[in-house]
Amino acid sequence: MKKNITKLVVGPMHTNCWIYPTGQGEAAVIDPGDEADKIIFTLKKLNLTPKYILLTHGHFDHICGVPELSTCTGPSGVTEWANLEKPQIAIHRLDVDYIGPEALPFQKKSVQTAFGDTSFLDVYWGDMPAPDTLLEDGDKIGPFTVIHLPGHSPGSAAFWDKEQKILFSGDTLFANGYGRVDFPGGNATSLLGSLQWLFSLDPDIEVYPGHGEITTIGKERN
């Protein structure tokens, strides 16, 4: 793992939440899937404030920490940073239904289809804020270029720091695997196209996935 990138494994689905310093004591938090208090504690320990909350897609296990993190409140409900500007929440436009005040029924339908039971979702779901920014393929946000990678969900996306050769792939590409397509909106043909696009990139690019260990484009292409 490259220097200064912090990995936290959070929530019931063991989601990777990544903390990526962006300069001047600020950071992007990628996929805060749960345990916002753990994420906030780590940010404070690293002397970082969250400037961006970047979501590779809208499935519940990647966004349930957003409510507390977006207001920067720990378990006591007390704001953890004085005079902190609200972090910018960003997700691809095609996954917008998964997030926001009206998203819970949509999430329950998705979880019901994939897992057959939604009762656990009530435990992890909070008052979800709406996104501040809806992303499109090729957009720039912080140090990243947005890559639209449909297949696992309609709006799955990666965040690619071209200069550092680092790519956060969400649930599209894993070490020795790739995302499932049985959620509503999943599409195997689209996922295959997304994987082929990723495999056309520089093989030395490090891939930081939504679950499991880091890998490289070259390792997964071979």
C-alpha cells in the first residue's frame, strides 16, 4: 500500500473505507460504509479533515457511514471539528436513487432482491443526506478523474489519481474477482465492458477495491 493511504474495514459486509490525503490537512473518504465513529477517530488521529466523501456506488454497505461523517459527529453527537466546512458528498448520477432522504425504500428493494431479508438494514441506516455533486464519466474531483464503470450497479464508478497511478475500484474489480450483478440494475454485459476498459489501462496502476486486498491492473488482467 502506498504511503499515507489508510484502510479501514467497516460494517457487516467488511467494506473497505479508504482515507486519502489530498493536501493541506484535508482528505477524501472513499466509501464510508459504516462505523462513522471509527472513521472520524482515525481522521482526527491522522490530523486530517474530510473534504470529500466519495462513493463508488450506492449500495448500503458503502454509504451507511455518510450521515454521521457528513456532519462530522461522533457517537456522542458532538461535532468533532470546530468551524469545519461540510464535506462534499459525490456519487455518479445513475446511482442517485440510493442516497438521500427518500432512499430507504429503494435500498430495501435492492437488499430484498439480493439477500431476501431487509431487517438488518434498519440497524445500519441513518437519516441519509442528499449528495452535493452528481458525477459523470470524466469529471474531476479533488485529485481524481471519475471513471464510469456500470455493471455492479448502473452508476458504479472508480476514482483514479492518474499522477499517482492509484485507482479506487469499488465493487467492480477485486483482487482475484469482480462485482456481482444480481442486485437491481446489475448487468453482466456492462460489467464485462467495464472490466475490459480497466484492463486497457497501465498494468502498474494500483487498485484499491471495495472489499479485500489491494492489487494491480496487471495482476487482474493476467
